[in-house]
Amino acid sequence: MNFTGIDIDKLKLLNGCCLVQLHSYTEDEISFNGGTLKLVHKVKTYASEADPRDIVSAVKGMKKFRYKDKEAMKEYQSMAAELNKKVDENKESQQDKQAVRRGVIVKLPHACLGDSGWDYECEFDGNVGDEVWFDATYTREMITEGEGGFEIDGKIFLMIPVKSIYAVKKDDEILGLNGFVIGKRLPNDRKQGSLYLPDTKTARVEVVVPNARTPIYKENSPWTNTVVKKGDIVLMRDIFAIPLDATLAKSTDLVRFQTRVIRAYEHDQA
């Protein structure tokens, strides 16, 4: 939605939301071979599981009988509809994958009303002007539903819960927020004889930046915190080593995780 009458300075954000400005809805430019490659999301491209020869055959059949063959027409329309469906699905999937996951905080919450379903509390160290990384769900909702934000004079603003903001850049260093650890993935192949067997269910992650804050979980929570330091190698389920930015135009190759998902340390055998 495009607004002109909103005065951001007078906005009061409730329910623990920050106002974050985005440079774009989708990451559509990547560095490639010394130049910049522009990705296109809004133009339909050919994508189909149907054999193109079947479509050509149907068209020839219609043409032969001067487009009066109803069965050939039905067959063609069915294949054309399926082709368009596949194209639209592919287009939405591409937009979804490229949804922007970073922006600049322009306003902090005025109040936090309740826990909004979160199972922990943690001090938030983000400030106005910080570049932060957040859950892409909120950008996707704006792309598909037009909800959760607005545009003013071509500038894009989203309301992001502070607990969905996972990292911040300060002095060119990326730090974790909300108790998140910043790390980098390591290979997790296992050797058996002369064979290397990839373990796709476990992630090996080296701690790059330990968590600055320790989350406090609700009473009777099953979660516990684990102390980590820079250089530690920890093991967790693969799904918990979540990239900060999984788009093609990656702003970083780092991953984020909370210490509660750690299953084990990897000790140096030396």
C-alpha cells in the first residue's frame, strides 16, 4: 500500500514491533563474472512438465480441421492451462526465495503488549540506524498480501517484531540479537574406508560471534542455554542452522541459531 499522509515521527509502535526500511521487496541483483546480473521475478517464463511436442501436435490437429475439432481444442486448452499454472507457481516460488531479509531500523517499539506467543524474553540491542537481518516471512506477506507495511514516496517500510530480528551490523561486524549465535557451516562428511558419506541431518557449525545476551525461557520450559565461545564447533539438527540470507544475492554466508538447539560440542582430538 502506498501512503502519503503518515508521519513516521509521530508513529507509536505497539506489540514489540520495529519499523524497518527495506531497499527493495526482493533481492534481484547479484554480482556475476565481474558485473551485475538482474533477476526478473514479475515476467512469466516458460516452465512446464508437458512435452512441447504434445502441444505442437494439438495445434496441428486444430489447424488441420480449421479449429473445429472440439477434442483437439479441449486437449490444447488443458495443456495451456497447466503450462500457465506451472509458470505462475514458479514465479511465486522465485519471489518467495528472493524476499529481502535485511533493512535499517527507523523506529523502535513504543510498547510491548504481552509476549505475542514467544516462549522467551531477551534484551534487544538494536538501535535506530542499525542494519539488521530478520525473518523473511514479513516481506513475503507484504509481497503476497500487501499487509504488515506501507510505502511512502517509493520507500518501503515493514513492521517487524523485535524477536524476529536475529542479527545486526555494527562497525562492519555482524552480531547476534535476541540470544542468537552467529556461525558458519563446516563440511560434515564422514569417512568410511575410502568413501565419504555426507550426513544430511546434522550440521557442524563454527561459532563466529557468541550470543551477547542470554534468553530467559518461560517457567516449565524444556529449553536450557549452553555457553559457547568463538571458535567452538557445535553440532545440531540441520534445520536449525538457518542462513541469515538465503537469497541468490546473499549479503552474508553466515547462519544463526540459539544455543538451546545445540546437541553436542566437537572436541579437538589433538
